[in-house]
Amino acid sequence: MDQRERIAVFIDGANLYATTKTLGFDIDYKRLLKEFQSRGYLLRAFYYTALVEDQEYSSIRPLIDWLDYNGYCVVTKPTKEFVDSTGRRKVKGNMDIELAIDALELAQHVNHIVLFSGDGDFRSLVEALQRRGVRVSVVSTISTQPPMVADELRRQADEFIDIVSLLPKIGRDPAERPQRDYAERAARFQNGGPGLERRYGIRTQNPPGEEDDVGP
């Protein structure tokens, strides 16, 4: 029996997208998976996002398809369209409930849950997991103004990990994009430097069955 710490990763897709877009870097999801596999026995890695189903093409679809084929449990649901009190048409897609239920159900099987989100609504979830004996790490950032993580969530977590510190390990491979020095950029953010204004792009995945060295 594997005696290493049992880990589960939960990624709030919309929140992580907003965080990385603000910081101006791209995540390599294959490297992210390998990073947490190296820290213990990674039982599951979940990715949650809402999808606009009636669109002919969604910019998030290539990422979702890639994650499905490369070790992630992808949880999606269609967005809901509604008209607010001012008559404006809006789209709503919140995955908090799905993430919370899955985390609580998995709690008895893991020692450590890593939550990629800065959403303060998850504070109660973190507290409930801790009552079940699970250690919870929250991954977001305080390197922006204002910070991307809610103060109450950061205080509740057993460990807060600024995603900037993970940049050299889970950012797009510098060998693929040599003009980006991730270690240098991480140091700039940790020293209070300003965010970089760069577009967050999603690279189209290879067809199923073809190996890809670097994920989106």
C-alpha cells in the first residue's frame, strides 16, 4: 500500500483563469499534474467550469478536451441565461456546489486537498474539510492589487500558496517559449513588481491519441 500523503486537487476553472490572466502567464496543466504527483499520491485532479452550450465554438473547449484525455476529471454544466431587474441579459455559471460536494465525498479518502481558487465562498467548505481531518491548501495570489484571494479563505486554509511561487514549476515550459523566464518573473512578482499585461491563450490540443509534450 502506498504510504505517501494522499492528495486531491480541485481547480475552480473560472477563478484560476481570471488569476492567471491578471498575472499574465499561461499554465501548463501537464506540468501542474506532475508537480502534485511528485508531492504524494495524487488520487484525483478535478477541473470545474461552466460552458455556453449554444455557441458554435467556445475558446475553452480545446482545454476541456485536452484535460479529459490527460488525467483530469472534468466537471462541466451549461450556463444559464437570465434577464436582470434592469432588463439586461446575463449569463450565469457557478460550479461551487459541484466542487463542494465532490470534495466532501472524497474527504475520507485523502489527507490533503489542494484548492485552486480565491473565492471566499469556499471558506465554509475548507472549514468542513478540516473538521474531517483533511489538510487544505489554497492556491491563489496576493501579488495583485487587489489580491485575487479573499482574506477569509486565506485565513481559514492550513496553507496558502501564492501561485506566483509555482510559476517555474507549472507555467508553460520555458524551453517552448524561451523569451519567458518564469523564475525571473516569479521573483518580480514576489518582490511586489507589477503584473504583466499579456493575453492568456489556449493552444488547440492534438487529436486524441497523439502525445503532446506540453499541455495547455
